[in-house]
Amino acid sequence: MSETAAANLPATPVTGKPLVNDPIEERVLVKRAQEGDLSAYDELVRRYQERIYATLYQMTSNHEDANDLAQESFIKAYQALKSFKGNSSFFTWVYRIAVNKTINFLKQRKNRGHMSLNDLDFQAEHDPDLVALVSDKTPRRDLNLAELQEKLNAAMQKLSEDHRLVVTLHDIQDLSHEEISKIMDCNVGTVRSRLYYARQQLQAYLSDYLK
Amino acid sequence: MNPAPEDNFEPLQKLLALKRHETPPPGYFNDFSAKICARIEAAETAQPASWWHRLQGAFDAKPILACAYGLAVGGLTLFAVYSASNLGLDNANPPVGNGASLVTSPALQSAPAEFAGHPFVGNEPGTNAPHGPVPPNFLLYPGELKTERVDFKSNPK
């Protein structure tokens, strides 16, 4: 996958935010950070901290683990910043570091993890799709959103790391297949097939809640 | 063409949307970047990054480097094992040609002629007595063993 292609990616809206804020300004920030300017790196972290944290949280279903991994990923990225040539977007590059670090962590943690879920925000209770899920379509009508959240996270944790990642990046983070292929360093066809099988597995695990 | 029922992922995607509403504790991101910068500064002032840490950073950024590193180390190990086994074979089978004697020990070569029929002489190296190398002279001629008195009381000064 060429890094030039990644640099030419359009600013795709992801969960209401642009993927790349301002490429030129970002390059300036990266260059300053490469020269040791921590305030520039601070700005870069601010830009992507929420996305990186959210992805790592979706992968681990654990706030503390996601916090540690996100911090360590940004620190690693700073230490390796001199090797960043600027051919791809900083976002893709730092995302790749975070994802690789998390997959390594999850492989080591295998079968030892426990969930530490974040609270749902206020808007969740007013989301018509979610309200419908807990009121009409579930076998237990008294199921509340928190319980559904737990079931969903447990099902996610049953997926392999690669399948979980592709679902997280596509169905939760709204990244395109092409962007995911760059982050996962694989071709688009692999992304599509992983996404298909991951959804099928999730659908089977959660069949009681999807009727 | 309508997708098969098992391929209709719309309800699942609606359910997955729930995860977008999971948010960290309020104010979590307020000092997130400051913590990272503080940790970077602390690491820089504590000690410079070792070559191994820099290498790990590079591995995180480009996993293919880790793969190449593993292949290189594995290749070197295999080469070392192969070389060592060849070296062992060479030592175990020294070149012998033209009916030359296997005896290479200088002690055997310099054995006095009078001991030509001695059971300890003329044996192949690496074999035990009575086919071993020539023993030292003091064992063959105990009478020639010289002793010297030492005076511990006298002071050379």
C-alpha cells in the first residue's frame, strides 16, 4: 500500500469530525514535533486523542487498558517520529502504531481480560434505534441499555482481534475500507471479507437481541 | 437483488451504534495530552532511549521490520548451527592420505628408539593404555628423578 495514496485521501467525515483537519498545518506541526517541539506534538495529540482512545476502548472493552495503550501509543509515536517521512497522513501512521500495540497487548492478555465499560452518554436513551431495540425486539422487555451494552461488548470480545478491529473501524468509527486497509496493512478485499465474517459471527452471538 | 436474511446487517449496525455512546469519564481528555508530554519529558531527562527501545519503536511503526529482524536472527542462528556442525565433522575426520601415520603427537614422534617395543609407545592417539602416548620420562626412569633440598630458613638478602 503506497503511502502517497494515503496522503491523497479526502478528508472523510468520521463520527462528525474530519479525518484530517488541515493537511498543510498538520505537516508543519509534525515537522516542528520532529525537531523536538513538544507544544506542536501536544496539538497533534489533541487532534486525535479521542479517536485513538475510542478505537482502543472498543478493542479492549476496558477503560484502564485503553487509557494506558493510548498514552503509550502516543509516546511511542513521538519516539519514532523521526522515522515518519510524511508520505502518509500522520493520523494513519499513529493509528497503525496504536492498533499494532493493542493487538500485541490483546494477544498477551488472552483469556485474562475483564471488561471495564464506560457509561453511556445521555443521548443513548434518546436514540430511536436503540430505544426500539430494548423495548420491542428483545426477548426480555425489561432489558435496559446498560445490559444490552454488556451483551454487545461480550460478543465483541469473542471475535478475533482482526475481526474486532475491522468492525470497530468500519461500523463504529465509520472509516472506509481503503482507510482500514492502510491501517491494517492489508488489501481492501481482505478488509471486506473480514468485515463480512465478523458481522456474521456477531449476528449469531446477538441473535436474541436482533429479532 | 435483495441480500439473504443472514446477510442483512442493518439491525446489527444499529445495535453497534450503541458503542458510539460509550464515553470516558467527564474531563478525561482535558489533561490527556499534557500527561503524555510530561511522560515524554520525564523519559528524555531520565535517560536517552537505548537502541533496543528505538528498535521497538520502529517495530511498532512498521511490523515488517520486526518480521525482517526475526528472519535475520533466525537465519544467523541456522548458519551458526550449520557451521558448527561442519566444523565438528572436520575435526572428527582429519585428512589421511598416502598411508601417512595417524600419529601426530610430537611426544610420540620423539619417542626414543629404545622404546620401540614398549606397550605405551606407538599407539594411536585417542586410545587408552596400552595404546596411549609415551608417558613422561620420570615414570619410565624413576631412578633419574632428581630431588633438591630447599632451605626455608635462609634469607636471600
